[in-house]
Amino acid sequence: MHVRRVAVLALSLFLAPHIAFAQMYETVGIRAQGLGGAFVAVADDATATWWNPAGLATGPLFDALIEYGRLRTTPQTSVRGVAIAFPSLGVSYYHTPINNSPEERLDTVGLTFGQSLGEHMVVASTLKLERAGDTHSDLDLGALARFGRAQFGISVKNVRRAKFETDAGPLTLDRQARAGAAILGRSDGWIKEMTIAADADLTTTSSLSGGDTRHIAAGLEVWIFGKKVGLRGGGSGNTVGSKGSSASGGVSVALKSGLYVDAQHTNGTDLTRKSWGIALRSTF
């Protein structure tokens, strides 16, 4: 009788449905969200640890930030993150929601390494320790190539598809892939830097609102007044599920040399993208 009960329990656990879920790329990153979510080929601040690990190689000698975001889903929930990045090493922590309940959270600690492959290519990975009910390890991969003013990136998240036992039942973090392209320009004029970027999801993601998402996005960022002010805007569209579109805007203001406040706001008919956020970022 005891053996039979164990067998029935094991079979029920095996046959229990697993919730498949993957957090959108746009969940994290104040500058990235202000660009409409077009950041995989840019990824030049510490949130490269989330967006594209290979982006660390294109960033400054040091970049560190702390951010807070609010996802205006139903119910509304928050995102918090801390990240520190050098050209070939990054450390990050993100506290993000994993389903419709604000109590269900995923804590992710990441360690990012990068390696140049010749003059034009960088590849990198983020080793992650994640906790949602129980704790598992996972891996993100990224690559970035630059040819003149053009930059191309690709990123794959949740390579190992970690499985968790949560209060809501078994949860699997599905793989995600996203590709992007960017044109980078610099000058000695009134506009010091300009970036035009576009991204496209290569996989479909289950969102917090319960629908599927597969985004395309484009954005523009300009830095003016000697890089004391950054302005950005962008838009994205969901090509699957309930579809819909969104528009984003963002600003960065230098408090002093190397210290910025970043802010973004996103709204539109795509309910998965409605959010606002703010970050304090140090870079040099």
C-alpha cells in the first residue's frame, strides 16, 4: 500500500502541468524602456547584464545603477534592480514578478563575463542563480558585432530552462531570443551623441497579463548640452496574442559629472508594456 501511494504521488507530480513563463526583455532597464525596448544592439550601461551580456564591452570603464520600475499590469507590481559593470565583468541583482500575483517574485543574481573574438565581435554570458520558491542556476548568452557606425546584437535568455516549485505550482522559465541593430553617431556639435536602434523578438513570451507577446521595437536617443541631458523616445508593437502598440519616452539629467537620474514612461494599447521607472546611475 505504501509503495502504491508513492507511485501515485510520483505519477501525479510528473503529469502535473508546468506553467511556462518568460519575463519580457522590457521588464528591466530604464534607458532601454525609454527607447521603446530597442536595446539589444546598444546595451551600453550596466543593464547589459540583463539585455545583452556582450554589451559590457562597448560601455564605459565603470557603470553602476540602482533602479525602480512599476509595471501597470493588473494588479500593478514593481521591479527593482542593482547592477555594476566593467568592460569585461558585470554583477547584477534583479527582483521581478513572475505571474499575476504580486507575491510571486523571482530573485536573480548574475555574474557576467565577456570575451572579444577578433576586432569586430564580442561574445559574453551571464551565469545566474535564481530563486522562486526554490533555487536553480541558469545561463544567458549574448553576442555583439560592430562595423563602423553599425552595431548588431543577439541575446538568448534562460538557456537551461530552469524549473521551480512555487506556491502557484511548477514553473518553467522558457528560453527567449531577441535580435537588434543600431546606428551610433558622435559629433562635436550641439548633439554630442545619437543612437537609432531597432529590436525584434525571435521567440514568443507569456506575459504577466496572461497573453502572449512577440515584440518589434524602434527608438532614438540623443545626448545634448555636453552630455548633461539625454532624450529618448520609441515605440513597440506586439505581433501575437491580443497585439497592440505602445509609445515610450525617457530623459537623463546629470546631477554632476558622471552621475545621472534616468526616467521613463510607457503607455499605449499594449497592456504588457504600460510602465514607468526611475534609476540613479553613475558612469565614467
